[in-house]
Amino acid sequence: MPKVYNDTMNNKKKDLSFIFKEFIEFASKEDIWFSMDSYSLLGAIKYSGFVPSEEKNQIMMTVDSYNKLRRLAPSKIVSSLNDKTIKKFKSFYVKDNKSSFYNQPFIEIRILCPTTIKRIKNFYSFKSKTKDFFKRKIRNLNKAINDLQDQKFEGYLLLESEKQDINKNWIQTLSFKTVNKKFNGLSVPVIQEYEEILSKQFGANYMNSDVLNVSETKDELSEKKEKENKQWKQEI
């Protein structure tokens, strides 16, 4: 049994590496900006590959780079716009979006949306959600970008979901400069401000602690998340 499990995991890693290599080559050829994100960002910095037990391809993109990707590779993109089972404000790069999304390796994409505090408070408010519900407006990725994006932005929000942790995904300043790091043998771009981002997402001690060793229960994590969001709103 362990051998079958290991073989399955090795095949999964190979499939994930293959789709990511394809994406990197395409993005490089078409000059599409992206950076590693979340567990993949941590993996590139700390492990030069996948975080143990978190074999994921996760990247962040600007609104413009994402729109360019959608325009140049429409058959590769899956989101709530073409798959109703996806409820989050994320998008995914796949081999073929006509095939079952859940049966193929993918790259998870989060959008860096330039926005303001006021727009964030309004979009995630109960009043706004209720209003959209009664007007039958679908709160998908496009609506999130349209409602949040602002030319006079105060920072960037990494879009995730209706109940996302705002504090962990709010970045005030970005240079959009990247440095190259190794990730499973591939050279990948990492946002220059990765230390700030990883500290927010995994804690200041992310390099010396096991981020997967979470002793808190789901209820405790939920309560902590709600408290952090309230504190964030008060501070701003």
C-alpha cells in the first residue's frame, strides 16, 4: 500500500511540474507577469520546491497580466465564469478547460487587485452582499475586480473568496520587481517583497517553524480570523 501511495504522489508531482513548466514557457514567451504565491512562494524560498504535504502550483498575477493570459490562452483558463462549481474569486490554468477541472493538474491563480479601503469595506459588507443577492447579481471574479479596482488605489488585495482574510492578503506597496528562485528544478519569479507577504500569510517565523503544524481547532482559527479582520478595519 505505501508503494502505491508514493507512486501516486510522484505522478501527481510530475503532472504539476509539467503543467507549470508549460505555463512558465508560455508566460516568458508572451511577456506575462506573475510571481509565486502562498504555499508555492513559501516552497520556492524555503524548500526550492513543494512544501511537504502541500503539493500545489500557486501564483499571483496583476489584473492586466491575467486579462492578457485569458485573451491569449482562453482554452487554458477555468474560473467561476465558465465553471459554476467554483465559488471563489480564484482562477485556474489547466491543460484543457473542456475536460473535467478536477481530474487534471492545475495552477491556482490569485489576482492582485489595486483598490482602496473604502471599496474593500463596501464590497465585503453584509449590505453589499444582500443587495447583490436580491438583484440576482453573481459575485464572481469579474464582479470582484470591477467593484474593487480603483485607479486611485491605496494598495493591493489578493483576491480569494467571499470570506477571505483581508489582513493576510492586503499589500500596501509593491514594486512588481521579481527575483529568480528554484522550484522543483525550474527557475521561477518571486516578488521582491516576498518577506512581507510570507510573514503575513504564515507568520514572521515562517523560515524556522513548521507552518503545517497547526494546533488550533477550526473554530479557534475561524474566531482568530474574524478578530484579525475586525482589528484591521479598526486600524484603517
